Amino acid sequence: MNNVVLTGRITKDLELKYTQNGKAYCRFTLAVDRGLSKEKKQEAEANGQPTADFINCVAWGVTAETLNKYTAKGKKILVNGSIETGSYTVQDGSKRYTTDVLVKRIEILEFADNNNTNSQDTRPFGQFDELPYQEASNEDLPF
């Protein structure tokens, strides 16, 4: 099974591109915190060691369009996808290897402040529209 779930912050504003066939895609890098304790993080930073990993991701179609519309640099998202490896040859004839997360599903944890979108629902917790409550008795159950 090849399944990846990451939560992190987008490292730069996304650029939506299209293939020759018109399919939307975007490549981006996600900064994923290593989850170090406060003390270990301070120690690592003092020693010039990284405290986050930078994961290359690619999203296609509606997922790419949604990311481009509702997120921006520094915003936190959750991605679910799979690891995809590949290679290509550069002009000097040397081979380069790639490892990307092929994004299948996203959850936007922080929305961008642009494009006329609300970054959060401003109603206090518990004040959302409620469905009418209807009392049920054991006689109403079909089993």
C-alpha cells in the first residue's frame, strides 16, 4: 500500500498550469514540521539542523484548481496521496531522479485571505444551524 498523509505549510504561492490537453496541475512544496519537542527544536535550530522536511507535491484537475483558488504561501493544508518516483535526463546527459507526493485529496486548514473567500466561519462554536430534533422511542425502531 502506498499512502501518504501530510500536514504542513505551502512554501510559496501556487502557479496553476495546464497540459497541452487542457488538464490543470500545480507543483508545490509542503513544509512539514518534524514534531520535535520545544527543547529539541531549539537545540536543532541552534545547531543549524532542520526542524522541518520539504516535500514536493503535485496536484491535478479540480484538486489543483481548488488549491490555487483557496490557498497561498504559508497556509496550512493536509494532503493525502501516494509517493511517485520518476527520472529525467538533463541536457548534459545526466539523469535526475524525483520523488513527489501525487495528491489525491486535500483538506484546507487555513484559507487564503484573497479571492473574496472567508478565512473562517465567524460564528462561535455551537451556534451553527441545527436540524430539528425529533424524539424516538424503542417502538419506532425496526429491529
